[in-house]
Amino acid sequence: MGAMGPSDGAAAQGKITDVPGVRVGHQQKSDGGWLTGVTVVLPPAGTVGSVDVRGGGPGTHETDALDPTTLVRTVDAVVLTGGSAYGLVTAHGVQRWCEEQGRGFAVTGGVVPIVPAAAIFDLGRGGDFSARPDGAMGYAAAVAAGVQTEGHDVERGNVGAGTGAVIGRGKYKGGVGTASVTLENGVVVGALAVVNALGLPVEPAETGRGVFDKLNQPPLNTTLVVVATNAVLDVAECKRTASAAHAGLARALNPSHTLADGDTVFCLATGGQELDRSTEAARQVSLITLQSAAADVVRLAILDGISSAQAVTTPAGEFAAYGINVR
């Protein structure tokens, strides 16, 4: 089963919202000492999810609930946020919005929304160390996602959780990127990345770039990714897809998954498209093809986030545009 997408020479590389029912909302602030924000990925009700955390310095919330051996199967929203561990409070605002919409794990008396979150380190990049996302900003990002229409465009670059993102130990600007691919069997695989990496993009050796250079900025970084697909997957298959998708991160950034990175990949399966499970061999081929595509779109989403990011100057420093083009 082949994949038809930008890696095969197509003009457009797509977006995570090409997966039916998936919506994205951003909220950010970039003045008065601020340079940070929140991104919410809002899947349709009943979406199955899991996560794979591989970085040595993660900042996460509710990721244990996504383990295949736990009670909960579904995910109501995924929150990607700036503010390091402080920013994880944004998940509470998203959870409040989900409860108002009746989205969540049904219990006596109401629902408990399942809202995992992961954070990047961007503290002080706007000049004020205390300027960090809060619950109200998370709520606003959820509202922004909730009002979007089917298949909407996704803002890229210096938006949402990518507002204060940087790469190459703070030398260049990072940001939000997205990509998607449609397989021959009708499965759509999309990714959204927030690129705040210790390393730099992997580029051909003749460019003289893409190799990690030792600069004197604090090595506090993370690349966050949400992979979404319309395939029918169980929680264990989502977990394996998230694991496979980390290969795309390693193909895009050098180095990756370091002690100073909090690299985290979520996988969401909306369940609209059945895979061929007629035989064990067919099942394996279907899953391997999907997981390979997930790695491909993660790589493209990361490069898109870097190429979409714009230079920023704040009291904390100058963050130049890296200057690549993957579209």
C-alpha cells in the first residue's frame, strides 16, 4: 500500500485537520514581556488515544491515563502549551470547556473530560519569566478549536504553543507545523508539531547546516507532536503508532530525544476507516503502512513548523528565522 503525499512530489503537504472531525485552536500573547501560548487539538467524540514520551526532560499531564492497560480508552482534547511545568494548568481550562460541552468519561452525576497535556520550555523568552499560559488561556484555545469548521486551515509558525518556541539552543525560531497524507486504502494520517528543539533540522551536508553546534544558551527544549488518523485503532495500536512516529522526529532533527528534550508524541484515532484485518498478514501490513506514514508526516510537520516560523526580537534576545522551505 503506497502513500500519496508531499514526500512523493505533490504540491501541498496537507494539515492535521484533513482527518475528518479534527479541529485545532490557538491562543497566544507576544507583547508586554509575553512570548508564549497554547494549542488545543480537539478530536471528535469517541476518539481513541495514546502517547509515547521519549525525551529526557518531559513536562506532561494525564499521560498515564493513556496507557493501554488503564481504564480509559478515549481522549477528549490534547493540550500543547508553553510555560514549562507552569503551563500545564492550561489543561484545567480545556477540561472546563469540555465539561460544559458534555465531553468526557461518563460517571455518576456528570462527565470527567480526559485532557492530556504536554509543555515546552519557553519561560522568559518574551522578557518576563512570570508571563506564562494559565487556565483562561487554555479555555480560550479550546473555544477557538470548538468554533472551527470541518477541514479548516491551521495557522502555522509563531502561534499557539509555538509562539515562544526556538531551535538550535535558542539561536533560531521554531513554531507550529502540520502535514498530512492519504493512503491508497482511504486512511488519512495527519500530524501537528510544536518545534522547540535542542537540535537543528537535518539537511544535506553541503548546506553546512543541520549539524548541532554548541552555543551558550540553556539547553531546555521539547518537540511536541499530535498524530491523528481516521483509522480504527485500539489503544495499544495507538501506542505503537505514537512510538513509530518518533522516527519522523529523529529524521527531522539532529540531535533528538536528548536528556534536555521533552519529546512527546500523542496518537489519536477517530475510527472512521476500517483497516484490512481479513488475515493476520493483512492486519500487519495495514498497521505497518499506517505507522510508516505517521513517521513521514511527523517529519514534514516539524520542518513545516521551522519554515513557517518568523524572526522575533524581545528583551530576552533575537531569534532568527532558520530559512528552509518544505512546501
